[in-house]
Amino acid sequence: MNYWLFKSEPGAWSWDDQVEEGTAEWDGVRNHQANNNMKAMRNGDRGFFYHSVNEKRIVGIVEVVREHYPDPTDESGRFGMVDVKAVMPVAAPVTLADIKAEPALSNLALVRQSRLSVVPVAEDEWALICRMAGVDP
């Protein structure tokens, strides 16, 4: 299993929206590196749901339930999307400040490539963030 972090502006698509929808398309990605990250996703992979902009915190966990396929909102035909379902909220949201304060997370792609909307998370980083969030990795 691989692990990921999905960033979303809560005003556009929030954790509450994801929970209400259950399973939803993760569309609208227009960055080649983020799209390549989604191409590497497999059914069953888990991801953190991260509220960007003002909140800057991990608020939930999602699971990939449909692998990369064409995004019909992309007129160029170069970008795709995956489907994710809500798994659970985190017990304690983990802020970007919390992550940056933890030396073991200094190489986390969220910190190094802050503009990417979809980034990989290493297994040890996943386990540590899960502990910080009060959930069982």
C-alpha cells in the first residue's frame, strides 16, 4: 500500500463535502507532477485529506477506490483523476505548523513541494502523522 496527501481548499471541497458524498472524483488537477502522483495510485491506497489555504491542517483519511482515468473537465486531455472515499476523520487535526515542528517530517513532500495538490507520503511519515492525529496507522 502507498500513502498520499490530497490538498483541497475547504471553500471549494471540504472534508464535510467528502463525508457527505462518501465517494467522489478527485478532479481538476492541472500539474503534471501531481497528475503523475495520481497515476501511481492503486485501489486501497490511503491518503490524508488536507484543508489548505487558511486552515492548513490534516482533517481526515480517504481511500483510493478507482485508479487514474481521464478527467472530463480537462479539455487538453492530458490530465486525469482518481476516485476517493472518506474513511474517517482524524481525532486531532494535524496542522502544517505541527508538521514543520517535527524533525522526522522535514522531508515530507508537503513541506518540500508545498504548491503540489497531491503528494506522496512515506510509510514512516504516515505512521508518525497518524499517531499525531490520534488514529491507528
